Amino acid sequence: MLLATLGVLTILALMSAILSKRISPIVALVVIPVVAALIGGFGLRTGKFMIAGIESISGVIGMFVFAILFFGTMTDAGMLKPFIAWLLRVIGRKPSRIVPGTALLALLVHLDGSGAVTFLVTIPAVLPLYDELGIDRRILACVASMAAGVNFLPWTGPTLRASAALHLSPSALFTPLIAVQIVGLIFVFATSWLLGRREERRLEARAMIPNIVSAESRLTREVERPPFFLLNVLITLVVLGTMISGKIDPAIAFMLGTVIALTVNFPSLKAQQERIAAHAPAAILMASILFAAGSFTGIMKGTGMVTAMASVVVNHIPQHGLRLIPLALACTSMPLSLFFDPDSFYFGVLPVLANAAASAGLPTVTVAHAALLGLHTTGFPVSPLTPATYLVVGLSDVTLAQHQRFTIPFLFAASLLMTITAVLLRILPL
């Protein structure tokens, strides 16, 4: 009980520190769990927990660092200019079209099931357009997060984890939720349009329409392909394709891609050093945050605080309340993403909840359905326990606090709407 209380207090302190902007995320992710571990009496073992957590995401850190360098180099080479010009011609200069278009792009990219790839492709592709037109970057981070979050396909991480943990087929988990996901996606595009429309009004009120018009005409004129355009597109497709296929580790794919991109587009030593130096601050900041996040996750797992929190929840559910486990889990699934990392929940907590619900005569699959309505689906792009969150804020160039404050209400609303739909369709029992 004491360990569970310490775990809850640690999470709450971390979220409060980040959202209040009193200390930086790096400081919060390191100091708060270390203090909690020392209070819990783990002493020097805390360091071992931190190293274990860092080692578990070392490959992810390498991928993010070289992904930033790769896409930064390609942007400097002008690969995105023709795409932005084409996008402006297709959807015009209206944010009410651009923002839903961003959601559609993110949704299509996320068909591969990887949130990291979705953000790596979507955000760098449209961020220059958002900056040119003066659209709030928080909207870009929010819309990309919503589109990826409300897309729990059979091959996505949460569905595969739930399937493996409860010995269910991914299709059996996903098929009943198709209608629920459609409702969620309708919410995503409706919200995207409303956010875009609100930006139009804001820009009009600030008399920024002339700037938008000039931005459109300027970018539209830049239709001439920059040097090595087709080769750069081919390099990018090869890097992303090999990464998605799983045949090459993502960190290696981006590492080799960065080297090739620099050699092709900036052959001189001085030019290569300048490009690396230009993007090094963002890469170092991202790596620092991810090291801190790995340390935090390692402490939470190593000390047993995650397991203790789950046990207390299950043990304090009264017998007559066991039938409400799926509904309660669905309603709280998105916020719970802020407390549990994906592996800890789906492999540690979900089986316990499923067994408890089964003792009340409920099918195991209902608990899995409840979890998929928010737990590291809609919740993963804002959780401090997932590397993808730091990828979103790093690529969008917004702070973690700004992203969470702006995006969490929309993701929570999507999760609750899908929960209501699941109840109405009798997927979740009352």
C-alpha cells in the first residue's frame, strides 16, 4: 500500500511540475522519481533501475536523434518545397482545410501502425506550411496526435499487446470496435475543421490575411524542383520503407539515411558541419529528454511502484463492482496512460483486471476493448511515459506543458465519445 501511494504521488508530482512549468521536463523526470525511490528505501539500487530504463529505450533514442538530423537535412535541401506548393494549390490557404488535411495525412501514414513514423512523416511535412501561414503549432501537434490515437488497428502496439497478454486474436479485438473507431474518426475530423476555422477567424482578426496570401503565392512559385529532388524522395522512401518493414533497426536506417543525405546534398565538409550544427540543439534536447524519460520508467518499474498501484486498485474493488470494471476502465483509460507505460499496463495490469472481471462472469475481451478505447491509443501522444510524446513536441517545437494542456481535453473527449458509442452498441456491459 505504501509503495502504491508513493507511486501515485510520484506521478502526480511529475504531472504537476510539468504542467505548471515550474521546472523543465528533464529536471522533473530525473529528480522526482529519484527522490521517490530514495524515500522508498531503495538507496543505491536506484541507479541500477535508471540504467535499466535507459538501456531499454537506447535504440529509440538513437532513432529520434538521427531522424531529426535526417529530416532537417532533407528540409534544408528543399525536398518539402514542391510538396507544400502542391498542398497549397489543392487545399488553398484556408486553415479550415489545412488542419483537416493534416489529420488525413497523419491517419494515412498511421496505417502502418507506428506512432513514431506517423509523427516523423507528418509533422516535418506540414510544419513549414503552418509557420508560413501563422497557424498555431499546438494545433499541428494536437491534430496529428488525435489522428494517430483514434486508429487502433489490429497491428498497432496496444492491440498487439492486449492480444498477447490475454491470448486473443487481434482481429477478434478490433472487429467489434470498427464502428466505434469510425465515430472517433468523425470526431477527429470535425474537431480539426473547428480548430482550423477558429484559426481563420483569429488570423482575420489580426489582419494576417495579406500575409497568408503572399505566403501562398510565394510557395506556389517555388514549384521548380530543387537539386536532387527525386533522389532525396527516393532516399526518404527507402529509409521509411526499410524501417516499417522491420528488416533494419530504425536507428540504423536513419543513421545511414542521414549520412547519405548529407553526402548527396552537402558534399563539402564545411557544409556538412554547418547542417549538423544547425540541427544538433534539437537532437541533443530530444536525446536528453528521452534519457530522462527512460530513467523515470526504469525507476517506476524497478521499484515495483507500477505493480503496486495496479494491485491496490484490483484488491479494493468490491465484489458487486466487478461487473463495472470494463466501463470504469474505458472511462479512465485515457488518463491512465499518464500513469502506466504500455508494457507495464498491458502485460502487468490488464491480465489482473481481466481475471477479476471474469470472476463476475464477464468475457475477457470486454476488458481488452475497454483498454483500447484510450489506454495508449488516444493517450499515448501525451503520456510522459512514451517516447512518441517527446517526438511530437520536439518536431512541433512546442513545450510538453503546452502540448498536454492543449491536446489532453480533445483526446479525453474522443475517448469518452467512443466509450459512449461502445456502451450504446452493447460492446461494453453496464
